[in-house]
Amino acid sequence: MNQRIKDLWAKALRSGTYEQTPGSLHTIDGFCCLGVRCDLSRKEGNGEWDTYDGEAFVFVEGSKREWDLLPPSVQQWANLASACPIVNLEEGIKALSELNDAGATFEQIATLIEEQL
């Protein structure tokens, strides 16, 4: 993973700027950990948010619309091969989105990103 993007992502997760929510990249209540990464990409001029159903948002890049995984351009921006990065834990391999939805904090996820991606 691109070191600059890794550092930026971990810092954003710890910043308190983003409220954490499960289930989709971005809702009216906040962001999942992958949604934070999409938002950082948006702030650098790649993609945008569009409303989906009045409560959730989709990340739009060209004709591609994503609501739960990283779009290809966001993957490429950070030099990741996966739309949903995975980490190794004692209990096995887990996707970051799965950890987010299961209640892992942004702080815990940021540490895993720094250590394993």
C-alpha cells in the first residue's frame, strides 16, 4: 500500500472528524472505515458522493457507483489489489469492512492498517 495514503487514512480514522457507522461506505450518520478512504480520495479530486436512498450515499466515479466496497480508482490511488482489504487476526483473516461492521473502533482499524497493509 502507498505509505502516504496509509498514513493519511490512519490519521483520518483517528482524527475524530468522521463518525463511524456500519453497513455502507457513507450514510447520513457517518462513514465506515472504507468510506473514510473514499472521502480522502474525493478530497484529492477523485470521485464524489451522491445520494442513494435519502439515508445512504454512493461513491461515484464516472459510470461506476459503489455503496459498500472501494471503487477501482480508490484501490489504485492507494495501490491496493482488493476492493475490501483484509488483515490477519488470531481468529483468522478478516476484511476491514467486516471488522468495522462488527464494532471494531476506528482506532483499532487504524492500527491494523498501519501494521498490516
